[in-house]
Amino acid sequence: MDINPTGIPHIKGYVNGDRKLSFDAGVYDEHYEGALIISGESFPHAKSPNQEVLSVSEIEEIEKRE
């Protein structure tokens, strides 16, 4: 975990240790909606080519419907 110059803690890492699947999540409060930034050549959970990801609420809504 790093703390950026504005004092916001950030959790950075890789999915399953794969450096092509890196992430950076800012911890603004107890909810992480929209805090995740992904990078890399490909990311399996990306919604669109601009790497927009599903929020926790969107994932929960999809799981309710399944």
C-alpha cells in the first residue's frame, strides 16, 4: 500500500501475480465503488476497450439475476 501526495492510501498490485494485469485502488472511504484503475495489455473483467470495470454494485446486480 502506498499513500499518494494528497494523503489517499492506494492498494496496488497484480491479479494472480500477472504483471499484465496490474491494478491501483484508492481507498477513499469504506466503499470502493469506482476506486479501481486497471492497466496492462488485457484485463479479463474490463467492460470496454477504455478499461472501464464493473463496480461492486454492478457485479452484485448481475449475480442476483443469475
